[in-house]
Amino acid sequence: MSKPPREQISPETRRDIRRAFLTLLAVGLVIGALTAAGLVTLMNHFNLFGVPEQRQ
């Protein structure tokens, strides 16, 4: 069984796909960074870093 011939993707379509991929990657990184910064801020606000105090 032979493989069917691959269709050639035009340079314009390839450029558009690459641009969309990089845009989604950048947006994801920005959202992730903002989420991480917000989480760290909340954890600092509620004093959730470090070793918990020992109760006796």
C-alpha cells in the first residue's frame, strides 16, 4: 500500500498557521504568568508560604 501524495501547503497558509500558533502560544504564556502572579499574591496575603505554626 502506498501513501497518498501529500498536498503542498501554500506559503501564505503556512505563514497564517505559524502566526496563529505563535499568537496562541504568547497568549497562553501571558495568561499563565498573570495567573501565577495572582496566585503568589493571594498566597502571600493569606500567609500560606513557609512552615505552618505548631499548635500545642
